[in-house]
Amino acid sequence: MSAASLLSIRGLHAAYGNIEALKGVDLDIAPGEIVALIGSNGAGKSTLMMSVFGKPRAKSGVIEFDGCNITQIPTHFVARLRIAQSPEGRRVFPRMSVAENLQMGADAVEGNTPAERAASLDRVLALFPRLKERLTQRGGTLSGGEQQMLAIGRALMSRPRLLMLDEPSLGLAPLIARQIFDAIRTLNKQDGLTVLIVEQNANHALKLAHRGYVMVNGLITMSGTGAELLARPEIRAAYLEGGRH
């Protein structure tokens, strides 16, 4: 692992049954970076993110976080290291209120004091004022954009060192998607939060990210700064000009 990396993945292989989803992936994220992972549907992006939590468990390779090998540790121990995820599809608790959903995020890790929980809640509600207006409303009654805000807010309640976001703009209107990306940028600039973002929306993701990786069929095929990848004609042809913007 590089001394500058917070998360380092080396030679990662993972599979669902007999289907190999990751075929030897290398990836690094330095503290305070936003790193984007782009690629088409089925490329293995979500699998890579989930493998950090051991679902699926790595068949081979190494995942290190802050110098510790976490490749085979249980999922709940990974969360205790303050790695948080906002999953694809949001997965809010539909019968719980917004406040209860946020509380679940704080409960995911041990050691948060009442003052820290209160400060985390204040931070989330400042970042997403719409949630403050809906604290008593059930999560399942929120709009898609509000549910995405809630999913990110729930992850932030654990005071993460690494925030992993899986398709945060999926299915959202352009204005709401921009608000989500603006919130991610704010978290990074003001709080120094390290972020891994998995996105099909390559344009938004690479403009937001310090660095990016391109995944094709379970392999990293290209990497560089966000600006470098946006400028490459093969990226524009595959993910921008003929694809999703």
C-alpha cells in the first residue's frame, strides 16, 4: 500500500458463484480525495464498492484501509472503521421517519458521544435543508431526490473517514442531481472528507473528482485526473457523446 493512500486495493478478484465480477483490480484513494469510478452497467463498479464490506468476499487480493488489511474482516467491523456507504437504490427504511433513518446511521458505529451525534445531525440538516422540513415524515413517502439526500445523510451520521456513494444521481432530475454533487463537493472542501463515487454519469463525476478510474468487464482499463479523463476522446465517445450526460 502507498503511504499516501487511505484505501488501497491490490489484485482484487471477486465472484458471484461461477461468474467472475472483478478480475484483478488495483485502486488507491488518498486522504481528502474525491475519486470517481466510471463504467457501463455490469462493469463491476458496485461489486468493487461492496467488496470493501465483504459482500462479495474477495477470492484473492488485498484491501487495506489506513494501513490495516480488512480483506477478510466481518462487515460490521468495516463499518466501525468509519467507512460508510450510500448504496445504489438508496435503501432507506420506508416505515421509519427521516429522523429515525438518520439515527440508524449514527448507531452503525460505536463511540459517538451525544454531542457528536447532535453535531452530525446539525451538519446533515445544514447540508440538506429539505430533510429538516421532513424529520417526522416516513422515509418511504419522500421523493427520489429526498430519499437520496436521506441515504447520504444517514451515511454521514457515522462521521465517516471514507464515504462511498453508489450511483447518487441515478433516476434524479438534473437540478436535484446537481444539488447532490454540490453537497459532495462541499463535504470534501469544508470537511476534507474522502469520497469514492461510483457513477454512470461520467461528465458530472469526472468534473467533481480529483482522480478517476475507468472499469470495463471487471478490470481497470484507464486512470488519471478527472480533467485528463474528460479530455480523452475514447472516454468522450464511450461515456459522453453517445451516452448518458
